[in-house]
Amino acid sequence: MFTRSGSATWQGGLKDGTGTVSTQSGALTDLPYGFNTRFADEPGTNPEELIGAAHASCFSMALSNLLSGAGIGGISIRTTSKITLEKDGDGFTVTKAHLETTISADADRTQIEDLAQKAKAGCPISKLLNAEVTMNATVA
């Protein structure tokens, strides 16, 4: 079993407060986030963006594993996960994670698309999300 962690700090109220987010590995250290990085276009990150990055990287690794396990080489995968946050009563809910992926590999389109669907369903972050997980896969 593996346990990894991320951490966050927050100071102030929701709209006037600020925070930082860090990862155990140090890949992210005190990266700023706040209301305006989440709901406007200020520089910094936000939880949905971080979930999207985690989802895209997890899916890409899962697909790479399935492709190479099937003896397929020449693998190149570019993925974005778009996380949808919607108003839900007095709060918000993540309602959807949509994968956009472009895959190049030494196999036929049908085999690549089948393995991409398996990776979408089997990726641990896809399993974690309590939301609809959808995908568009483009084979280049």
C-alpha cells in the first residue's frame, strides 16, 4: 500500500482569504490558491485544476500500462481532464470529469480505443471521483 499526501494552508475568509498548496514530494511548494484563482482568472491554482492534473496523469499512466502490456510500442499520450464544478444548493459539487486524450501507438485504432476505455474505467483517480467520468479519445 502507498500513501501520498498533499497539504494546504488557508488564511482569512472565503473571498478575501488566500492559501497555499504543497505536495509531499515537493513538486508543488506553497503554490497560491484562492477564491479568485478558482472563480476568476487570477494567477494560481485551484482544487479542480489539481484534480484535473491528477486525473489526466493517472489515466495516461494506466493507458500506457495497458498498451505496453498488450505488446504495443511507439506510445505517446497527451491528456487533459476537464473538471466541472457546479452550484449545488448553498454549495458546489464536482459533477463531471471529461478526459480529452490524443494517443499515438503502434496498433490499430480499435485496439487503442478499447484499451483507452479500460484505462478510463480502471484509473484509480477515475474510481475516486464521485462524478460522471467521460472521455474523447483521438488516435493520431
